[in-house]
Amino acid sequence: MSTRSGTTCRERILALTDREAPDLLGLYRAFHASPELSGTEEETAGRLAGALEEAGCTVTRGIGGHGLVGTLENGDGPVVMLRADMDALPIREETGLPYASLRPGVMHACGHDLHMTSLVGAARVLAASRECWQGTVLFVGQPAEEIVAGAKRMIADGLFERFPKPDCAVAVHAGPDIGVGHVGTRAGILSAGGESVDLLVRGVGGHAAHPDRTRDPIVLTAETVLALQTIRSREIDPNDFFVLSIGAVHGGIKHNAIPDEVALKVNLRYHRRRVRDQGLAAVRRIAAGTALAAGVPTERMPVVTVIDESVPPLITDAALTEKCSAGIEECLGTGAVIEIPPLSGSEDFAVFGEVGIPLAYYRIGTKSDESGDAYLHSSHFAPDPAPAIRTGTVVLAASVIACARHP
């Protein structure tokens, strides 16, 4: 399709993206230098809201905490939602970058600074290329993704009552295992569901000189941890994805005192609900059975609590993914979109799919000689931002045009 000036929409998108590149890079560095933890993204949300307003959006703040929505209208047509997460991680940055985090112990180590900058880039490109699309775009800045709570909070706060429910939604994420200039996606299950479980192993404490008078929860915890690892190898179908990890073990404060209890933090990853249910049932059974075998009194049986940091698997819509991918390759070139295998990580963008919105999701390649080998959530994660911002901006803008192309 050609614009009124005779250029194609592809040429228009690329030209606008390149025009905005220097300013977007400055915005990225500002985001990176001022990270905020989940639920505290006040300054970040303010910066993102201001940038979206400057791009021509009408912005509503304070949705589900520090969440926000920028609305860009362009006549009748579909409603397309673009989402970027805003929170950072409790990690001390060790990149040595000149724009490294100014907040000790807090870092954008998962690319959310890249996602927000790409969202702003797409808003600028779409606002300046209205001849290429029609409809409404919702630019969603979502808080608290790292604790997989932000999407639920925004929906509970009336996101889709206060704004039109989208016909589809698209998001991007940094992909340090994908080469610069490429984007990865797939139809169907793209990333894992996750459950976080608090497991309290209880025993009977006492003097370390008389372990016979106790029911030692330290030893019981060691046995439980090893037994839990057999769930994957001996209970779950080998053809199904399942991971169980122990993230923390806390128990005891004195060398010669056996404690009464030990607290474990357990994480489950899965691709299918029935596997999740099977895994949780096995955790409960093994914890109770191991305690019973150790002679723990009935009133001191372990306590298993699934905490409110759950997220479903991310399942993308095949037709939407095919449509968006075609539009992306129209801009970035044939072969720019590659199919990736299902991921073991989790992403609460999946929650929007649970309310009936078709989803498409793209991993933006950041792997290069300059970026090093650091993966997401590493204190050394330092992607080369300029090409990643360019790709992310094009992916989001091209996806909207593919879904809401002007006739």
C-alpha cells in the first residue's frame, strides 16, 4: 500500500523509526538509569505516560496501581492493544554502562526498559502514519510483571470496562538468545505457566546433643528436597514439560539448636494445566509422606501454600501471529521472523489471553558480539539498545498496521 506522498507504508514505518532513533535511545537510557521495583513504578510510569502524551496519545494513569493506558484513535476499525511491562528487578547492576542504574540493588535486567521504549517508538510511528491504518490502539504500560501480578490488577481495576476490549493484543520481549535483527515467535504454547509454593516443613526442635528427642526438620527438609526431584523423573509423562526448583531454604539460627521448622520456596513450571495439577498434588503427597515416615506428629504435618504469584501458560493465536509476522517481515525482510521452541520462563501477558483476547508475542533479538553472553535477570545483562529499539518499534507498529490496515 502507498501513502499519499507515494511512499509505501513499509518505507514510512522505517523512515519514521530511523528519525526517532536518537531520541528513543535517550529515553531508553533514562528508563535504564532509574529502575523501580514491582508495585513502586511511579517515576517510570510518569516518564512513560509523558512520552505517550507527547506522541499524541490520551493517557489515563493509576490503573491497577501504577498502570496506564495511552489511547490513539484513528477512525472506525479494530482495537489493538500493545503492552509493555515497566518494573525492574532487585539486582545490583554490574554492567559498567555509563547509564547504569542509579538505584543501588535495582536493575532493568529483563529488558522492560527496551519494551517501554519500543512502545513509545510505535506510538510515534503510528501517530505519524495514520494513512496506513485505522481503528484504535491502546498502549498499555503494565506494572508488577516480575511478580506476575500487574495484568490481573489492571483487569480487576476495570481495564476492559474503562476502555474498549481489544480485538487482539501484541507484546515484545528482549531475546538474548536470538540474533540482532531477528524476532522469534510461535503459534500455540509459547511460554510456561508458573506456580510459586511456600512449603513449611515442621518438626520438633531441641538440643543438638539429643537429636533422638527431636524430629529434626533440617534432615527432613533434605529428604523432602531430594524426593521432590523425582516428580519430574518418575511421575510426569516424559513428553510433557515440567520443572520443579527450590529457590530458598530457611531454617535454624543456632549451631547447637535443632529448629522446629524449615521454610522452603518452591517454583513449578509447566505447559499444560493437568501437569500443573499433577505436580502440585505430588508436592503435597511427598511432603506429607516424608514427614509421616520420619515420625512427625500429626499436628506437625507440613503446610503447603500456593501463593498469589501464579501465571498461566502464554498461548498465542495462530491466525493473529501469522498476520502480524507477515507484516513484520514486510518491513524487516523475509526470514526476519523465526519460529522458536516453547519457553520455560513465564510471562503474565498470558493473563490477557484468559479473558478471551487473541495474543501475539515476539522475542526481539539482542544477541551480538557487543551484548556478551549474559542472559535475562543477570547483573551483567547489557544488550546493544539501538538495534533492539529499532526492531521492537517496527514489530509493534507493523503488527498494528497488519491488524488494522487502511483499506
